[in-house]
Amino acid sequence: MSSPYVRELTREEHRAHLRLHPDVSHLQIPEWGGVKPDWVAESVGWFEGKLLVAAALVLYRPLPGTRRFLAYLPDGPAIDWSDPRLERWLDPLVAHVQERGAFAVRIGPPLVVRHWEAATVTAGIADPAVRHLRDLPAAGVDGFALDAAERLGRLGWRRCEEGDGSGFGLGQPRYGFRIPLAGRSAQDLRQGLAPHFEQALGTAERAGVRVSWGTAADLSDFYRLYEATAARDGFRARPPEYFRRMWKALNAEDDDRLRLYLAEHDGFVLSAALMVNVGPRSWHSYPASGRQGRELRPSSALLWRMLCDARAAGADVYDLRSITPVLAGGRLLGRLRFKAGTGGRAVEYLGEWERPVGGRGKVLQRAVRVYLGRR
């Protein structure tokens, strides 16, 4: 069987393909390129003859002082990862980005290797002998994902480093949390909540915390809480322009692609978060809260409303995004416990992989890691 060939797509071609195959990450839609001004975005497609069989968004980051680029496909590409000959898909991609001047290509196969049910995670948090998610018995392991990892290694791809071991760092996180929605009623979701989450939600409801959709004009309220969250949790806040650009870019073609939710009490916004909707999945992004009114548990009310709205809109999965896999204390453990209270499941992804392109690829790879690591 011959390999597909890769060529650039127009945004219209890319969108047309996604209407037929919508199950991709929000980081793989053409609009996402408008959110990342430091990267040059290109839509590419795999063709068998004249038939478009797969599409992806490639982001190119220039290395200062050179005419070379890092090519990055976050949460992608959405190719046939079960194909025993992955080189049929990946070699044409490497050849294409090399023509564009890439010295390396980094991919994030959208594959889950293993998952743990919420009750198992909660029990692990409470057990001082458990230090990492991998110490807990997994509810499921995907053999196809493990096979894909072996094939990538044989083809010369190298697994990217995971930063400080907490699951966070350059690129997308290795561990996340998902809540299955398909075939579940709102009552099913409510019954699946952990006792501590149900208690917090009841507190918010009795206090009269009200959750509503916001508009672009409300991004200032969101940003006030986001800055407070960054200061409290010790991460560097993105500038307000990032979120204005995100709102404009993602809602340009579909005004329901990005939503802002606000939890208020007595007219004051206490908690906020963004929801990104693509195909059958919704993503919970940039949850933010201040210290005022925390005893009213506004974040629980906010997440519950967002879960119910995603289910009602037909989403199959609600993705709470990154979690720490380290269960031996630390500032991120409370966030994991909060997410586990939803009754979903923790997941381990295949992780990100990279491969040098061209003769100086390995040298330039090291240089770009230093450069990006300082940003």
C-alpha cells in the first residue's frame, strides 16, 4: 500500500474536512493558529490520490538568528494511529515540514494509554503510601497506544521530557482528567459526584450562587480572577491580550466555539472559566477564582453548570485537562481532588514525541529547548 502524500490545505478545505471528521482537539482546528501569534500556522492534509483522508494544524516557531523552525502539532495529528506502518503517515509529514525549513517536528498523538476511575484516584490521594498515579491499579490499558509508542521509537522518534516530573512543562500535559457524558442524564451525573463535591455544590446552591454565560465585555472580570489564581498557585499569567485574541479567533467562524462562564453572588463575580467546544468534546479551560466568597464554593457550582450544559449540547466527553500525577503532596493535589470529585477518570496520554529534521536538527533541537524553556 502506497503512502499518502501531504500538502498544504486552505482553511476552507480544513474546515470542510472537520465537518465530516469533527473528533479532534481544539488545538487542531485552523482557528487555533490565530491564538498563537508567535507561531506561523499551516493547515496540512494527507491525500490518497485526490481523496483527503486526514488533516492537521502545524505551528512553526522560528528559532532566533536562523531561518529554521520548530514544527509542532499539539494534540495531533489525527491520523490512523492503529496502522502498523505509521511511517506511511509520519514520513510524508516530516518531508513536508522539512521543505518548510523545519529542523525538528514535535507531535502529540491523541491516544490514552491508561486510565483510573475517580474513586481509585481519591483513595490514592488519601493513602500516604501512594506517591504517583502509576502506583495505582489502572482500570484500563490500551494496547494499541502501547504499540504506537513502540513503533514511534523504532522509527526514530524520541519521547519528549516531561519537565519537573509533575506532568507539566513545555507542550501539552501527559496526564489529564475526563468526564464521560455520552448516554448519561443530568441525574446520572449528579449521582456520580463524590460526597465532598456534592456537599460543596449543595453549599453553593443554598447560598444562591448564580452561574451564567459571559460576553467579551466580561473578560475583564475573568482576568481579575485569573491573575489572582496565578499569584496564588505560583504560575505566570498570560497577558489579557491573549484571552481577547482567543475569544476573537475561536468565535470568528462559530460564535459558540468559546464560552465564558461566571459564578456570581450578590452581584460580585467569584469564579470563572472558559469552555471550548469542538465536535463531540468540550474542554474546561483556565478556571479562575479569588479568595472572596470561597466558603460559598462557587467553583463547584460553576463546573456543575458547565458539565450540564456540555451534556445538553450533545458532548460525549467533558475534558478537565491537566492534572498532576504526583500524589505525595504539593500545591496541585487540591486541584486533582476537586476534579476527581466529578466522578470522571484520570487518563495518561501517550505524551509528546519529537524527531530531528535535516543534518543540524539535533543541535538546533537543544537550542530551541533552552530558548523556549526561558520564556
